[in-house]
Amino acid sequence: MKQIIQRNLPLDTRYTLIDKSYIPVIDGGGTVCADCGRFISHIAHVRSEKGKHYNVGFDCLEKLLKNNHLLCNFNLETLKEYKKQLNKIIRFSREIKELINNNPQMTGLFFEPQAFESDYYTYYILFNEQTKSRHNMSVKIKGIDYKLLHKTIANIFSEKLTIYYN
């Protein structure tokens, strides 16, 4: 079993997961883990019992989970599922990068709300500062939290595209 090492965050404090995000390290993105000091792009936003907020990497988040279940409202299975979803979203972002390369006039994406349960998710390519478009595409993305999808895509393409969703 892996040894748990005390770093910057106290291991005798309970933490609550507030949010999680992915910010690519390319072009100066990402942040530093409050626990180990490493540069991270997979970020968990946690709050201590005393109300202090910290950004930690997923490895340190896993340490908090394994050490006497110090994290409220989150568990190892949920972390594993989140990582799986994030990998699908990052693969999808590569498709969008290819679209941008092939369509230099592309300025945004509009994600249509899901009206029914489906493995496919429809989005629209926006050109020349449009907010509506007929150029629709779909991606097969099963079992994704759409709020996470929108936020991650917006973080990845914040410099290049405007992302719209309802």
C-alpha cells in the first residue's frame, strides 16, 4: 500500500469538494497544487472545515480520499468516473482543434440543450462572430456530465472560440 505523506494540507482536517476543472497547461494555463506544489491542469477545488479554499491536483485529491475519508461528498469511484469523462472530453477537444485548423474563420461553438437521452450530442459551428448557425455536428459522447463538458471546452478554447450553451 502507498504511504501517505503529510505535505502542505493538514491530514487531520476534513475537506469538501466544491468543484473540479481542467485547464490545459499549453499557453500558460493550469495552476499550482496547494498541497504538493506541483504544476497541475486537473484541478479539484476544495474547502476545509475552517472555510479556506484550496486548489489541489487529482493525485493529492486521491490522497485526501484514501486518508480516513477526509473528503466529504466525493469518493474514489466518483473520481475514477470523473477522470474517465475528462479523457473523453479531451479526445473531443482534439476534434475541435482539427475543425479550427480546417476552418480559420470559425469563431465559436453553440451546444444545443439535450431534449432527450442520447449517445450523441449536437453542437453548431459558428463563423464570423455568429451566435446561431445551421452548421451542425454531433459527437458520440456517452455518459458525460454536460456542465463539465461545456466548462472544460470553454477552458481549453478560451483564447480561440466563444462557447455558447443553455
